[in-house]
Amino acid sequence: MTIDPEKKKKMLSYRWAIFVVLAIAYFFVYFHRTTGGAISDTLQDFFGVGTASVALLASAYLYAYTLMQIPSGILTDKMGPRKAATIFVFLIAVGSLLSAYSATCGNFTLMIAGKFIIGIGAAVVYIPIMKVLAVWFRKNEFASMSGVLLLVGNVGGIAAATPMVIMMDSLGIQNTYIVLAIITAVIALLCWFIVRNHPSEKDLPSIEEVVSEETGEPITESTSAKIGTTEALKKTFFSGRKFWPLAIWFFFIYGTIMLWQASQAGSYYKGIMGFDATTASLMITMVGVGMVFGCPLAGILSDKVFHSRKKVVIIGTLVYTIIWAVIWLTSGMDAMYNTGIQAAINFAFGFFGGFFVVSYAQIKELYPIAMAGTSTAALNLFPFAGGAILITIAGFIVTSKTLAQYQTLWLMAFIMMVIATICAFISVEKGEKEKKAKGAEPEVAPADQN
């Protein structure tokens, strides 16, 4: 197959423009997701509500995000990433405006409604990006690009800690959300004018054609193929071990990340450790800093070093589980009331927790590209369900913010991660069964030369 060199060059460069726009959108998806932990005290003081109400606010985003996961996959596969991203990024702006209005009238219920709408909008951003990566990038680039995307997202998570507190202190709650609404509305317009569903819409060669020319291998799967919604859902949810161990694993690993980063870490450091608000926010920021380094490294390790998704997932899960054991076992110890030690723990927490990014490549490769949106969204249902449910449970466990209550919560998280580690080991990656079958084949004895 021969491709026009100029068209190939344009295709390989234009995909970066699409990625940059969608990555900026994802920055604000993560920004809104992780604001709860840093600004919880500010909201409590402003609206005069308790910890359970603030926990409900944080989980409102995650419940909306969870409810929209399957629809987001279906919408992405049906509408295409361009239209889906444009509409729902604009919805984030609408939710931000409602949040601003809630501050104006002092109505915390409207703040929760605004957060819920933001969650609905944010839910249909990540899946279109995954579809774009599947259609515009080579298979051996997918995990690395997913890591870069999570790097950008976690910079948004960092901005949701200390910088968000500074914004609210200087601009107020109302003006902060108005600024966020304007920014996300502009991003929605950029999605419409720049993002394209497939290279063919720009009269450019597809990525499978580019790879076929580069490798000389025939095209085995088209990125423009279509699969019905019902068939895609059946292929995903009824695929047994291909899907469910990863789903359960993701529920626990990301649920515990959100439990710490977006909900309880800030109040733990201020109430138990005695850190001031700035230092507590810095500790949360270190989780995002760890992910900034961990996510892209995990993608590179998967694509370039181990050439395996599962191995990287297992490594990250094992170390992350050990970190939870450290948090649980050392809580309340005098030696741990050290900002340097806590910063290191939070950095490692984010670094190895960020290895979860490789699971998207693992699940994507197990199903046809035509249903990449649906299969990825089905998996993505579980981490955010985990976050929403665990944050809600935490609001009932940590009622008076005592050390014993936090220790109970940390033990619960550790036990969950032990279960997640088992799930990581029994999960499946593409080609694994074939390799095992090949290894199990009996060797054929050499023919008798006599």
C-alpha cells in the first residue's frame, strides 16, 4: 500500500491538534473532580454545612460520572468524539454557572446540583478521548498517550488543591466558578472546530493504512467499522474473566484514590496531624505530582519496556497496596507527624496509584476498535462508582474526625486493595491465553533417523 507522503504527514501532525484540545478539556475534568478535599472547609464555613454535606457534594460529581459511563460510551460510538465532547464540555460550563449562582443565593442544594451537572458533562470527555486515541494513534502508542493524558489531568488535580484555594480566597466562590464557566465554554468551541472523528473526515489516510504501509502487514481491523450498541454491551459484560477482574480491581483502586485525594486527606491532616490549611493542601498536591510522573512512566513501561499491560498493572497495584498498609499502620505515630515523610508518602501514593492508566490499553485491546467507546466506558463505570460509594461511606464513618475513625477507614481501604491485588493477578490481557496454550502444547519428538 502506498500513501501520499504529504497526506500521511498531515494526518500524523493534525492528530496532535485534536489531542491538545481534548487534553485541555480533560485538565478541567480532573480539576472539578478533585476540588472537594482542598476547599471543603471553605464551603463548610460559607454555607454553614457539616462534613456529611460536603462529602455528598464531592460524591455528587462521582455519582453523575458513574451514571453516565455506559451512555458516554454509547454516545461516543454513535455520535462520534467531536459532537459528544463539544456538547458535554459545554455542559460543564452550565454546571459551573449554577455553582456560581448557588454562592450568590447561599443555597448549598444548588451547589450540589451544579456539581452533579458538571459530573454529567465531565463523564463524556474521557471516553471520546480514548476513542480518538484508538482511531488516530498506533496501538503501540495508546498506553503512552493515555499516560500523557493522565499527566495533564493530574496537573488539573494539582491546580484543584492549593491554586483553587488561592482563587477562592482572592475571587470568592461565585467569581471562581464564573471564570471556570467561561474557560470551559471556550474549550467546547475548540472541540467543535478542531476535533474530527476519523482521519477520512479530513481526506487523510487512516492509522491502520499508515501502519500497514510502515510494517508491510495487511489491515486486519478497520477503525471506521461499526458495531451495534446491544452487541457491544453483550460482548463486554458477558465476557467473563476478560472484563470482571479488571472492573472489580478498578472499583477498589480508584475508589481508594478518590477516598484519600478528593475527600478525607485534607481534613485528616488538619484535624489529626495538626497541619495548617496550606500545608494540608500541599500534601494533597503531592498526590497529583506523583501521578504526573507515574502515569506517563507507566504507559512507557507498558509500551516500550515490558510490552505488557498486566505486568505494569500488577507492579503498581502491589506497591500502592503497601502504601495503604503504611498509612493505616502509622496513623497516629509521633514519628509520622513530619511534613517531609507525609509528602513522600503522598507522592508515592499518586505515583504508583497512577499505574491504573495502563488498564485502559489492556481493556481496549481485548475488544474490537469499533466498540472502543462502549468497552472503555463499561470499565470506567467501576472506578467512579468506587469513588462515589467510598466517599459516601467515609462521610458516615468519619463523623467526629477522631483518630480511631480514620484508622477504621484506612484499614477498610487496605483490605479493599488486597482484594484488588488478587483481581489484578487473575485479569487477562490480549494474547495471554494464546501464549499459555502454546506453552502447554506437547513437544513433538524428533523422527527416528533409523
